[in-house]
Amino acid sequence: MSLQERIGLQYAAGSDADKTAARQAFAELRGALSAGDVRAAEPDGTVASGWRVNTWVKQGILLGFRFGDLVDMSVDRGRLPFYDKDTMPLKQPGTAAGIRIVPGGSAIREGAYVARGVICMPPMYINIGAYVGEGTLIDSHALVGSCAQIGSRVHISAAAQIGGVIEPVGALPVIIEDDVLIGGNTGIYEGAVIKARAVIAAGTVLTGSTPIYDLPNGTIIRPDAGQPLVVPEGAVVVPGSRAVTVGAGRDWGLSLATPVIVKYRDDKTDARTELEAWIR
């Protein structure tokens, strides 16, 4: 049977799955994920979001958690105590991989793909199933969650949170396409899709069901039925607010936070992002 078939068989068996077979299937999947040969989600032009989830990959990752044994992973002779599943070791890419992991407490789980030219500023974390494309910068205190798909030449600024989506297994993970700038203290969750060259300003929070107010086009972008929120290519999104117009909220003068597209990326916006080249 193929790896996909073996994972499906063990996942369907639940707690009755053969532990040895499940661990072996997961180990093969983890290696394929680390090499970038398999992805939790991949481009698909036949769907509205442009991406499809590979459910069997997420099922395989769950096998790794379910059938892993808790072990002591402490370092520095126990001065830094860590305890995790033995199926989830840390990635040790080595210098030949061409990845900069700057000293200071960062970690990448094995089973994440990190391409050449990626820069990891401390402390940051990349979880299993994630895919990080060439030349991307993951800044300090940033999180790339499980199965998140990050494109090439993306800048994920300090303290940005790219949420993980393992369950439900059919749910699309967070997608950040090529040449996107994610501002500091930004949160992107629940399988939202950020299309190429978009700019998400500092402090913006996007979820899979967040409406976005598109000022240049005079429209409100909402996820379609069964599809995630999709931020258009080149959109510049900033945190905004809209007034509560009903009930006590209106009387109290309350407003709700909401993301707003204020413009679409132009030459001036691009010139500002060129500053990144000086740190590489």
C-alpha cells in the first residue's frame, strides 16, 4: 500500500491501530514533510481559494501525536527541562541547508519544511507540517503554526502569530503566499488565505470568518460557503473599527474592531519593503 493508504488505514482504526505500523507510517511522513516532498496543503486552481488541503497528511501528523511516547528531551544536562513525544524531535538542518537560525532560543520541529535562505530570528517557533519558502524571514517571538503554508520572500514580523490548523483534518490551514509582508503583533488564524504581495499591517487580526471592508472597491469581503477568508493579491490591510448601530452598543458609543483594505500595493509600497534586503 502507498503511504497515504497506510496512514488512512491506521487513522481509521483509532485507538485500535497497530502502534508499530502507525509510528512507522508517521516516521515516513515526517521525513517527506521535512524534505518538502509532501505538504499539508498545496496550490489548486480549481478551487476558489486557490488551495486544497491534503487531509491524509494531517491524519498522519495526528498519528504521530497519538502513538508517540513521552520522553525527557532536556538539554544542557537538564538545566533546560523539556518533555515531549519521542515522535516529535527538533529539526537540526545543519549549515548545508542554507538556513540561518540565529542564537537565542528558537526551535523548529522535525516534519516542517524550511527552504534555503530562510532567516529565523530568536526566539521564534515553527511547528510540524509547516512549509516555509525560500528567502522568508521569521522574526522574533513569531509563531508559524502546525501545517501553515508560508511562501517565498515573506516577512513575518516580530510577535506575529500564524495559527496552526491540524483539526478538523479537512480544514484548510493558514496560507501566506509569496512576497507578503505580515506586520508585528498580527494574528492570522482559522485557515485564512493571504494572497501574493499583500501587506497586513501591524496589529491586524484575521480569522477564517472575519469580514474585510475593501474601501477602494466599495465591497465587503466575506468567506464563501465552505471556503475560507481570502485576502486579495496586493491588498494593504490595516486594523480599523466600525460603529455598533443597534441596541445598547449604539447608546454607549461602542465600536467593533474590523480589518480594512485601504489601498492596493503600488511602487511606493514596494520601495518601503526593499529595506529587508539590507539584513540578508
